[in-house]
Amino acid sequence: MVPVLLKSGDSIESLKPIPIRSEDEFKQLIAKLLETHYQSILPEYSSDTKPLIIREFDTPSGRIDFLVLNSSAKEIYLLEVKKEDNYRVAAGQLFDYIAGIRSMPISDLIEALHRKAVYEDLTSILKEAKIILVAIMPEIGDRFRAVLDYLNDVNIKIYGIEIKKYATAGGAEFISVDVYPDPERPRTSRKVIQVDKKFDAAMTKLREIIEKRLKIKDIVYYKTVKDLRLSRAGSNLVLARIYPRKKDMSMLFRLFCKDESGYRVQCFEIRVKVDDILGETRRLEELIAKIKQAYEKLYISY
């Protein structure tokens, strides 16, 4: 986890992460933010008109955590809040809800919204409304970001919002909000890092060794723009970031765990040469041991 620092005068304070204990607590926080700072968690919201916010809105597909109507811009936001690392469930529920809303007779939708506020031209607003999907979680990892990128590439408006809480020494709380993808800074490239084939061969063999020796069959290896990575299939959390160095054909592994607050932090760092993996040297044994510890602390123990 990236350290969060607070500067006050000449002093700089490191803020302590506050765990989100339950999904109900998380939803209460989102409700408060929607009431006081709605533009911070409603991507693309540009209207000066305060939105209509409905909590636990019923549809034929289930109950949406939050439905938000921006009547002046003719936008409907569907917000799903998840405390746990389960982006597939969050995204799946959002698609289920949008299908449920689309299947509702417009008269039923109008009646439900009119219970909260009166609009003169609600029929026109709903017929033309753009629906924007938002999944809110304590961490938006690589796999979910890749899913969000793809869905936006095919013109499905969906965002992930990462919200974390921190405490100052004086007891005040600091809330960070990170929206992905940034609506004001669209992606310009889909390229990934290019590496020597030996690095790919070493990573492929490492994944096979992890599966054989540790009996862990859900590890996936992939590349990003800046580095190589390992994670658990279907998980939102990155297990390892790997930085290849060509001059000595080595790789720096930074392995991640969860701390007592439930936040992902770096717990191990080890540099291993490609030949250590391909030749299965003692250095590889050290790496495998650290991967096992990190995997258990990140995905199982907490």
C-alpha cells in the first residue's frame, strides 16, 4: 500500500489505515459521501443540480445499493458497494440490475421515483437517460481495471471507485477516493512491457513450479505497461510485481500481503536471476517459500 502522509505546518505525519469492518459500515460511508460530496463518487457528474439519491432500490433483478438520478443531465447511476475482494460479483450484479431496470415498465419506474421527488417531465428523462454503472470497493486491482478498460472500450459506461479510510494522530479521519478509469484522462495506449523471451520462459516455469510444489493452481502470470505480475485467478489483488533487469537477467519480486487492517502492503522483496528459476537453484527455493507465505497472508489467512 502506498503510504499516505499529511503535512501540517513543518511536520509530516504518516496516516494509519482504518479497516472497514462491515459492508453496512461501508454503505453508511457511501451514503454520507453521496449526501455531502456526491460529485467525488459520481463520475462524469457535471450538473449543479443536486441528484436524487435512493438507497436500496428494488428491481426485478434484486435490490440496488444506490440509484442516483441526475435529472438535468438525464443520467442514472447504479452503485454497487462491496467490502470484499469480489469484483466479479459486483460487476455481475450491476449488469443484472441494469437488465432489471430496462425490463421494468416505465410507469413502474416513474411511480417508484415519484415517491422520492416530483419531476414534471420524468417520462422524457427516463426514456433518454444514460445509465452509468459504478462498483465501489476498498481496492480496485489490476484484473478489475482490465475488465473496466474492456467494457468502456465497447461503450459500456462502468467505473470502479476505490475508497480507503485513514486516521490522524489526533483522531481525525481522512478518506481517499480514486476513480478508475479517470473520466478526464482517457487511456491512450494498450501496450504492455516488452521483455526478453527468457524472462517469459522463467515466469512460465515459475508458475508451473508453484502449481506442482505448492498445489496452488489458480496463479496467473501477466504483463502491464510497467512490469510483470502474478495474481490469483479472479482476484482483484496483485500477489507480486516483478521488475525485470536485462543487464544481469534478473528480476526483482515485490510480494504483497494483507496487514491487520485488511489493506494490501508489501511484505517481501527478493531479487532472483532468470537462471536461478530455469536451473532450479537454492535461490529459487527462497523465492517459492516467500511466495507461499505471501499467498496465504493475502488470499487465505485474513
